[in-house]
Amino acid sequence: MKSGCLVLGILAASGGLSAHAAAWQPAPGHAQLPLWPGTPPDAQAVDGPEYVASTDAKKELVGGKPYLYAGDITVPTLTVYGPRAKNTGAAVLVLPGGGFQILAMDLEGTEVCDWLTAEGISCVLLKYRVPSKPYDWKCDCRPDNLMVPTQGLEDVQRAIGLIRLNAKRWNIDPHRVGVIGFSAGGYLVAAISTHFQERLYKPVDGADYESCRPDFAIGIYPGHLATDAGLLNPNLPVTKDTPSTFLLQAEDDHTDGIQSPVYFAALQKAGVPAELHVYPHGGHAFGLRRTPEPITAWPGLVDTWLKRSGITPK
């Protein structure tokens, strides 16, 4: 099974990157909220301060544009974007990808929030800790691609608890809180969908007594779901209580390989409502940016699925 994502290949060719800048910040008018009141559980050292950089404006483009990524994140945050259309009450936690090495903050983060909020859905962008398991920055490797992504999953569990704790304040229905993730973030979608009964950490406040089970889940070109033999990752124990799930992937995804069908089959076997879309072309790490490939029209499929599932009004 291959690992990583498009941005990882770019990182290897460091000469094609802009100079590192200060930590990622949201656009004016939005504030990052600290995820943890103190040091996060299972904190680990990284090789420098948090930074944000851009891909090469001439060589590494998605939909004709470069994109921003953040790295060396040790202080995870939430950024809440309220709906710009009539509020549906639904909320989605957004999990960017980046191979657990970096986070594609605009391509798979803020641009996702632009789409969701225009549909009347509250968007909560999680800047989770990276580098983190299964990536090991000390060896620049992934000793076990299928291991539980401990730090990222702890951050997701905490984030969903905080959303529900603040649901009234943020005008969110606590029973319509979902997740969407891309690539490595798609693995976190599957991980939280199968690891919500117990926190991986000791509770620190009231948010950790709220349920961290998503009400619905969306995985876009997810990775780490299957073994090289085509079997379900044993660290994803799908049950009947796993939330309803939407999956999308391209057959020519050569980064992680096409793994969504394996997870989809497990969902079906457990009786979990699920929808899978596989396109012949599209590759990996395209976010919401339109290209000539039909797969990039996927947000319309999600809109329909959300309405049909009763998450948003028809």
C-alpha cells in the first residue's frame, strides 16, 4: 500500500517551495480557538516551530492554483465558520489531509468551509497535530501505515466534544454534527467513526463527557483503510453503530491506492447506510477545485446525499 499524499512529494523537492512563514492564521474576522486548555495528551516533539508555506506557483498546481500547507503543529486549534446561507443547523468538522506530515489548509480546509457555509452548514476547521502517527518525522517514514493515528484521533475526539458542548452558542444542532476528511483526514474520518465509545485520553473538562460519535461521515480519497492484501485495516472495527458514510475515490489514485471499496464493504456487512462513488480518473488531492475531470463535481453528490439522509432540508 502506498502512503502519503501529493503534498508529500512536493515537500521532498524543497527547492520548489516558498519560504516558510509564521504559523497559519484564518482570514480576518475568524479566530482560532485552542483545542486543549493545556498541553495536549501524548504530546511529542517536532523539529521546529509551526510554519505555513505554499506550493510552487509554476510547477505544483491544483485546479490551476498553488495551495497553502501548515506543518510542525503542536498546538491544535478550531476555527468556526458560521453559515452564510439560511442556517440548516447542521455542522461539519473538516479534517485536511497531508499524510500526517503537513495539512493542506486551503485546498482541503478553508475552501471546504466556503462551500459548506454557502449551503447553510456550519463549518469547523480542525488544525490537528502534525507530524504525528503513523508518520515519524525522525526517520521520514511510516513504520506502520495502519496504526491508530493517536494524536490526530485524540484531537478529533476532543473537537467533536467541543462542538456539542458549544452547540447552542454556535447555533448548531448537536444531533447533526458530521465529519469530512481528505486523504489522511479521510483516515481520521474512518478512525473516529469506529473509535467513539471511549476517549483515548483522560477527560479534561465537560467537552470530554459529550459524545464524540459523528452523526454522519464523508471520506474523500481516504487512505490507510486497507492492507496490501486488500483486507480492512484491523484498527477500524466497523459495527452497526458506525455512522452513515459517503465515500469518493478515483481508480487512478496512485498515492494511497483505491481503498474506499474495502471500507464500504465492511459498512455494508455491518448494515451501515453508505454510499460509494468511484470514478475512472481524478487522481488524488484535488479538493474542491474544478478540473475537466467529472469527479471534481463531487460536492453536488454530497449535497444530494445530505438532503436524502435528512441532515439538511430538501
